[in-house]
Amino acid sequence: MLTFYSKNGKIYIGVDFMHSLIIKNLKVSINEKIILDGFNLTINSGETHAIMGPNGTGKSTLSKVIMGDSNYKVLDGEIYFDDILINDMSVDERARLGIFLAFQTPPSIDGVTNADFLRTACSIKDGKQFNLMKFIKEINTTVESLNMDKEMIHRNVNKGFSGGERKKNEILEMYMLKPNTVILDEIDSGLDIDSLKTVGNQVQEYKDKENCSILLITHYQRLLDYIKPDFVHIMKNGKIIKTGGLELVKELELSGYENIGK
Amino acid sequence: MNEIIIKDNKIEKNIDKNINVTYNLKDSEYDVVKIKIDVLKDNDLRIVYEDIDKIDIEINISENVLFNLYEYRKTDKLKIQNKYYLEADSNVVINKFNDSNELKELDITYLNGQNATINYNLNTISKGKQRVDIIAYHNSSNTNSYINNKSVTIDDGSIVFNVTGNVYNNIVDCNVHQDSKIINLNDAKCEINPILLIDENDVEAEHAAYIGKFKESDIFYLMSRGIPYDKAINLLVRGFLYIDIKDDDVINNTIDKYWR
Ligand SMILES: Nc1ncnc2c1ncn2[C@@H]1O[C@H](COP(=O)(O)OP(=O)(O)O)[C@@H](O)[C@H]1O
Ligand SMILES: [Mg+2]
């Protein structure tokens, strides 16, 4: 597809900034238990998709399977990124394609500082172009715009961080790695109202700047005040049962997950 | 900083007047290098062991002295014995980073004076067969031993940690802490044997032990940021084995050598 796209004041023509993630008929199990079954979704650059669904329906499973978590078994179906089948790709290769997952519960990692971790990740991504001064400058400004404590850069990854601090750290990583396809798994949980607003606005700003695609997994409509979805999907029992726009959120509020789609 | 370099049956030292060092070098192949160190005032000391196979060290720490010892070993087979004698109110921190392949180590701490404290940390890359015995004798009341060991196994390496704390009857108000962790990357047979020999009720004693792998979820997280598996392990090993021996480059280079 030929597109005109402006970035940093320049006009680009080409396909560089258009990406697609296509999930076809996905069937996934863990420990012999089938979690996803007949799951279909297509996401293109510039689109924001929200997935809403009750607890335990397989939302986090979906996000981890897209990222390549080998604990889950893909029994059937395909995941394509820009027409490349990525079913058998390693986790790090998928990340380097530009897929980014903000974890529902990011782990804390002993002995590895945020700074070392992100410097390693960014220098792998940028290769010879990696510039340490630029990296330091960027991390500092991003930490500031997320209202994070500057000290966090030098602490071990997520060690002693509150739930909200961990979520902000995920967004910091997103800003540093500049993915083209962003999956946010309940980024709103654990955030207080101020932080929710900061994170929501920062994500929307990132999207406007990078023209990325967003898959927003959430329980609650409040995040959608800041990040406006183009599509809303209701997920139940491992598949999408209904797709619409923002009006679906209202419908959901009125009827609940039990009755929607009936 | 004060430094002693023991290399190839030779000793180089650069020491201030508050540390006395006497030694015997080897006369024959079967002999042992012996070193005696007396620490008279607050001080830091670095000891580097290179290409050496057998050595006995005795360190005496005087009353009320704060002493930090940093050790780095780079050798093939090492048999080493350390004895630490701590007088009253002395406070000793020992940080060791071991990159010898085979290792047989016996470290005995005598907490002889009241309020003496040892904080002992040994991190080793277990590339060959290794066994470390650490014993702390709480010979006075109000003494503290904090013993921390870490190992990552690689190639044909394996490790046994035997850690013993002794507190006799009527020696009161002591702290005895042991923590040993082994990241067993090669599925070798490894052991941690914590032994608490305590005749006194008025003691705070605890031990923790872990033998296992890095957490899969941690590796997944690092890789999800575009870091390849081997580099993720390198980061985790570095985080796990990092210890302050006043030479970070040595640690980084050593880890990069084994985990690229
Ligand atoms: N490691 C696991 N072992 C067994 N079952 C699991 C595991 N992880 C998730 N599940 C199950 O998969 C289902 C979907 O979980 P999840 O994807 O976390 O749902 P959601 O994110 O929608 O709340 C749940 O029933 C959960 O119990
Ligand atoms: Mg979930």
C-alpha cells in the first residue's frame, strides 16, 4: 500500500510505517486446557482496538501468545505480522519486528537495573546507530513526562515498585523501544486516578506521534476516556463474540458480560 | 588501596603500615604458601590470586577495627584455607569473586570478642568441581555472622556449600544468618548443607537455600524487549553474581567470557 505520512515535520511516502497484525482462527492451550478457540483479529497501523471481557476469558493468554510465550501451545491457526507467519518466531525476534507487550503483571528482576536493561534492549534494537547520550537524554525526559521518580532508572527492574510504578515503567519501555504494534494488557489496573490520566495521555500521544497500532485489553471503560478505540471487541470463552464502536461500551455497562451478544 | 598480588609462588604487596604481612613461599611442589595478616587499624585490602594452587591465610583483626577485604581469584585449581580471628567490636566485610575452575575452600571465622561482626560474601563461577566449607564460631556474646554464597554452574562444574554456625551454651544474643543460592545452569549435582549447631536459646538464627534456574518469566520478560536468549542469561548472571571487589571490569569481562 502506498501511503503519505508525516513524521517529525517530514513527509514520507512508502510502506515503512504501515504494519498489520493478523490473527487467524487461533486455538491455544495451556496444561491441556483450551483457552483460545477460533480467535480472529486484524489490526493495522493507526488503529486502536479495545478488547473487553470477563476475568479468565483468555485476554492475557492472547497477549502472551502474540509475544511468543512458549508455555502456551498453539494448536491451530496463524499469526501474521506484515504477511510473515510468526507462529514459530522466538520472543526476541517478534519484539524486534516492533511488537511490544505491556504486561498485566510485570515481574521484578533481581540484580538487573532498569538502566542496564533498557540500554541493552535499545542498543540491540539500534545496532550501530545506538547513541548513549541520546539514550540518556530520552530516558530522562520520558521519566519526567510520566511523573516517575528519577531514581527508578537506577533501581533493579520493578524491584520494590508499586503496581502503578510497574505500569508506568512499561510505558517508559514502550517510549524507549518505539514499537509499531503495542499491546497493553490491563495497563489501567493498579493506577491511581492521576496516574491513569498520565499513562492514558502518554499512550495516546505516543500513538499520534508514531502512528502505531494499539491493542488495548481492559476490564473497565475509564481508560477509554483517554485512549479512544476505533474498534471495541467483546471477548468471552476464548473468542470475540461481538465487535463494534464505543457504543458497545455503553451497551456493556447496561447489560453486563452475561447478556451482551445475546 | 592496599593490595597483595599472589601469583605463581611470588608475592607483590603494596600495603600501609597498619597492616602487617608475613609469609612463607613454597619450597617444593607439595608445599603451601602461607600468609599471615594483622590488621591493626581501620583498613581496606584487595587480594588477587593468580596461577596458584595451594594457600593458607590467617587474618587477625584487632579490637574495634573496621576491615574490608576484596578478593579475586583467577586460577585453574585452587586449594585455599582462610582463618579469620575477630577481636571485640571489630567489623569485617569480605567480598570474594572466584573464577578458579576447581576449588576446595575452607574458611573459618572465630568471633572471639564481644560485638564482633563478619559479613562474608562469596560469589563463584563453578566451572569445575568445587566445594566450599564455611564455619563460624561464635566464641563471645553479641557476635554476628552473615554468610552469603552464590554460584552459577557451567560446563562440567558443580558446587557443594557446607555452612556451619556454632554457638555454645551461655554465649548469648548472637545473630547467625546463612544464605546460599545456586543457579544450576548445567543440571549438575549440587548441594547446600546449612548446619546450625546451637546450644543456646538466646540466639537469632536463620538459613535460606535455593538451587534452581533463573525464572522463566524473567527470561520471557527480557526477551520481550528484543533481547536474545543468550544476552538475557548474560544480564541475569551479571545481576546475580555482581559483587563489589573494587574492580567491576574484572567481573564484567569474566561474565562476558563465559556468557556471550
Ligand atoms: N499457567 C497456567 N496454567 C493453567 N491455566 C492457566 C495458566 N495461565 C492461565 N490459565 C487459565 O487460562 C484462563 C485464561 O487466563 P487469562 O488469559 O489470564 O485470562 P484473562 O486475562 O482474560 O483474565 C484462565 O482460566 C486461567 O486459569
Ligand atoms: Mg489478564
